[in-house]
Amino acid sequence: MKANKAIGHLACFVAYAIFGVNIIVCKDLTSSHLISPIALFTMRSVGAGLLFWIISLIVPQEKVEKRDHPQILAASILGFLLTQLTFLIAIPSITPLDCSITSAMSPIYTMIIAAIVLREPITWQKAGGVILSFAGVVFLLLNSVSAGGTAHTTVVGLLLMILNSICFSLYLGIFKPVIARYSVVTFMKWIFLYSTIMSLPLSAKELLTLDYAALPGNIVAELAFLIVCSTFITYFLIPVAQKRIRPTLVSMYSYVQPIIATAISIYLGMDTLGWQKILAAVAVFAGVMIVSRSKARE
């Protein structure tokens, strides 16, 4: 049992560490304006989907019951389509550090969803943590609006990242039962097939006319990282974790993202660390810790 949980924790750590690097990679990709967000999303969906379907042809897979397909479709919409599309649209309009701080709200959203879906009680301790973290995000929003282009955070960018966190929290909190019924490869191959079907009509023209040979080498490398590491590997690891540990614990590993993304972005000169961001981060993390340490119903 302990070994099983350890695998879940390790899977989460690796996945969210990759997500931390992904913040920097996606910001560079989207800021180049060579490929639109919807085309980038479809590339991720097609690329990772093909990898999962190829594996499914090699490794024997179970058949998905008809009654589970609507749930898998909903999981595809919440866990990949809305989550990744909002992220790709928002990332040019938000600094890596602000993006990381906002993403750290995910455990709080997950806790609220658990109260609704799993009927866990919301105590004064939980409510206090939610209010403190919300105040931190509001303070971040009020101190991030600046007329400096993509080097600064806009209100739209921040709101899209909040929507991103809520969608992924819904995915983590709602779909654990259906995920537990199938292998990771079986579940994810259908997730990416549905997301491809939904996004391809919106991006097919661009993908067919894009001059791939003219793309710079660094963009090609970032695309490879985005498809293989940030999509295929992470979406393989997260269901592994979901099968073994609680949704709130899975979402708590979003704390790894600010550590990775902040270190890289400050080192590369893509972001700066002011007292306002430090104060906002302290409020967000303090609220998250209060909520995470509050008593939950087993």
C-alpha cells in the first residue's frame, strides 16, 4: 500500500515539474506568433494521441463500456480541451511567475469540488484559507496590470489562468471513478481522440498551410517538448497518480510549478521579483496550506 502511494507521489512530482518548465516553453512558443493557440493545442492532441494509440496496439487493452464514453468525453473537455486551450491563450498575456502563483490556487478549487462531489465539510479553517488565497490573487491582479506588452500580466490573462485551474480541478475531483476502471493508455487514447475531433475543424486550415520547414530550430525543439513531455508524459503520469492518491493531494503538487518556473524565468530575465508578488505569493500559499492541513472526512 505504501509503495503504491509512493508511485503516485513520484508520478505527481515529475508531472508537475514538467508543467513548471512548460510554462516557460509555452510562453516562448505563443509569443513567437508563428502558430496560433488552437493549432498548438491540436498538435499536442494529435501527437500525444498517436503515441497512446500506438502503445494500445502493442499492449493489450480493455474495451471501454458505452456508458463510460460520455464521462470520458466530459473528462476530455475539462481535463484537456478547456485546460490547455485557456493556458495557451493566456500565457502570452501573463508573466511566468504570475502564472505559477495563480496555478497554486488549484488545491483550493479541488477542496471546494470535494465538498460538493464527495460532501466533505467546509470548516472555518478551510473557509479562512480560501479567503486568504483569494485575497492574494486579487492583490496580484491589482498590481499586475501594466502597459508593457507581454512582459506584464493583463486582467484577461490572469482570469483565463484562473479558469484553467478551475477546469483542471474539476477534472481531478470528478473523474477518479472512471479513471480507476481502465488502464492509463486506454483512458488517455480516448481523451486525446475526442479532443482532436473537437479541435481539428478549427485548426485544420492553419495546420495544412503552415510552412513547417521555415520554423526555427528552437521552435521545433519546443514543439517536441510540448507534445512528448508536457502532453504525453504528464497525461500518462497524472492518471497513474489519480489511481493511487486523493485528488487534493494530486493538486497539491502544483506547488512544484512555481519553484521550477520562477527559478528558470528569473534566471533567463523573463520575470522580476517585486515585493507585491512576494506578498501575493505568501497569501496564496498560506491559504493553500491552511486548507490542505484542515481535517477532511475519510
